Amino acid sequence: MLLTQQQGILKPFALILGYIMEGIFKVLGFFSEYPNVGVAIILFTIIIYVLLLPLTIKQQKFAKLSNKMNPELQAIQAKYKGKNDQESMMKMQTETQAVYAKYGTSPSGSCVQLLIQMPILFALYRVIYNMPAYVARIKEAYYPLVADLAAEAKSGFLGHFLQSFSAYGRFAKQFAAESFTSGSVETQNTLIDLLNSSNSTDWDKLTMAYQSSPSILEGINKTRDALDHYNNFFGLNIANSPSSVVHEKLAEGNMLAVIGVLMIPVLAALTQWINTKLMPQPENNNKQNEDNSMAQSMKTMNAIMPIMSMFFCYSLPIGMGIYWIAGSVVRSIIQIAVNKHLDTIDVDEMIKQNVEKVNEKRRKAGLPPQQISANATVNARKVESKAEKTVEDKAKRAQNIKDSTDYYNKNAEKPGSLASKAAMVKKFNEKNNKD
């Protein structure tokens, strides 16, 4: 049951985030009888991303460090390119580890931050999408309607009628279970899940179906009126998706409303695009960086993400679009601040601090200080110089060949010159070969 809140590994994260959302509603409740869900989502998003700021800064520091490490790492990759024997692979791994040790970090330097953030962001999505499970005030708005409908479920009519609802397929298993007709709390939770995911058209169907039942009709109107107050955001019902609103308003000929609701997916794509542009980008100073598969993957993802944002925010409820836009705007503002902060950081000093932290951890573990950093500096320089020397040698050979060719062509017609004698020998050999 969705209303029983998130289960599994995300449960503790969702519970904590649920408490934060509940707290926001209580604060907003001091200013209005019906706290606005759209405003709550924006405040919720701001709070979460501010709390994640330390992890964001660590992640961005690693990205800045990576830009300095990458030339050395790519030089090692170039050195062992095409060498797949075990000895070469071992040497490549050793030299790569030495570079990471030199900078006081590891290949998984940014993975920890991502692993911590991912379950939080997934749980955040779940809290916003299923708010009645975490905000008591919204759940209460469905009563006494769901209690009356749960009693109706025993007749079997309700379960059949609800199949026409747009979100029915997501809850088909719950409705098919025998417990649904028991009128229990589980039945009420299932009905709240469905009604929470329903659009205006579904509510119209429910209203028409119970025109002859005054008590239930009164509950429908009361619940719908309360939810409309909660979900009204600049005239839009954030429980509806832009796609459903577009179809509804096109049928009414209300083009202004169509343009207004289409701004949700458009703004989601635009803010996502701005956010990706503000993110630290790999330095492409040479062909090796351009060919780097990870850099290319990031470039492709940055191009696709805004399009995906537009698609999702067109299909999902407007409330999710508000979260998407708010999240991108907040991340962009934070990214600008983080970029300014990182510009003031001396990378060499950051490397020194990283190495000191590593050695402090080794000291606490009873290990000697890491001595590989000095060797890594020499080793990395050797790798870089060798790569540079190879390029330089190729350039010199090409220039020598060109100089020799120019010299030969220039002096080939001068009588008595070595080049002219060589030309005579060449012509003599060519003539004999023909004969």
C-alpha cells in the first residue's frame, strides 16, 4: 500500500523527509487555513538542497581536482594503450594509484557523495508524489469521504466503477485483492492513493456517479473543495498533469491557459539546461580529453537531460514540475555560490590538505605516513615528459624529412653538387631498370 509510506532501504530517508514536510505544513498553517502545496514543495526543495550543500561542495572539489589529475591519468593511459598483457595492466594500475595518492584522493572520491545523495533524492520524490502518506493535514481532507466509499466497496460496484479512473492501473492489485471489499483501513488507504493520483476528470466522474447519494456527494464536494484550496498554484491545480490540462483547455478553446500550463515543462527544460551549463566541465585542452569516453558520456547526458525534464514534466502532475523547476533553480544558485567559493581555493593547498588527511587516517590506524606521493610526482612527470618527448620526436622526424626533401629539390640541378650527383645515379638506375 502506497499510503503505508515508503518501505525498504528508502524508508528511513522518506520518514525524515516526511517529518520535514509535515513541519513546513505546520508553519504554513499559521498563515492560512489551507497551506499551499506548491509553496510547501518549493520550501521543501530549498531546505533539502541547503542541507546537501556540504556534500555538493565536496563533490565539486573533487571535480576541480580531477581537471588537474586528468592529464597525468590520460598520459598513463596513452603509455599503455594497446598493451593488454598482465604485466602492463599491473604497471598501469600501480602508476594510476600513484597519481591518486599524489593528490591525496581515490578513484571513488566523488562516489560517496553521490551514494549518500541518491537515496535522499529518490525519497524526496516519493514524499512529494505521495504527500497524504506523510502530511496528516492533507490525509484528513479525504475524510469522511473515504470511510463512506470504503463501506460502498462491499457492494462491488465501486471497484468496477473506479476502473475508469486514469490512475487505476497503478493500484489494480490492491483493488483486485479480497481485502478491498472489507471496508478496512487498508481499503481507505487504497482509495486515498487513487484519489490523490486522480485528475479533475476523474473527480467529475465520481461526482456524477453519486448524484443520488446526498451524504456521499456532500463528502465528495467537501474533499474536492479542500484539495482545490491546497493544490491551487497561480490558478493551476497541481494535482493535474500539463498533458491533461492541455486537452481540457483545448476543448474549451482557452489558449491562454494552454500556454500557461505549457510553461511548466518548458521552464523545467530551460532551468535544467542552465543548471548543466553551470556545472564544472572537464577541461578539453587536447585530443585525448576530447576522446575521453567519460567526458563524452557527460556531454551526451547534459544534452539529453533537459529534453527528458520537459517530457516528464509534461506527463507528471504539475506539482512534480514545480519541484523539478525549483530544484534546478536552487541548484543553479548554489552552483554559482560554490563556483565562486572554489575559485578562491588554491588547488595545491587543497592537495596538501588531502594528503595530510590521508596520513592522519593512516596514523590512527597504526600505519606509517604514505610515502608514495613524492614518488608519484616524479613518476607522473616521467610519464608526461615521455609522452611529450614522443610527440616532439615525431615532429622532429617530420621536419628533418621535409628539410632533406627541400634541400634535395633545391640542389638537384646545381652542377657538381652532391644532390645533382645523386640525381644522376637515380636517373641511371631508373633507365637500367626500364631496359
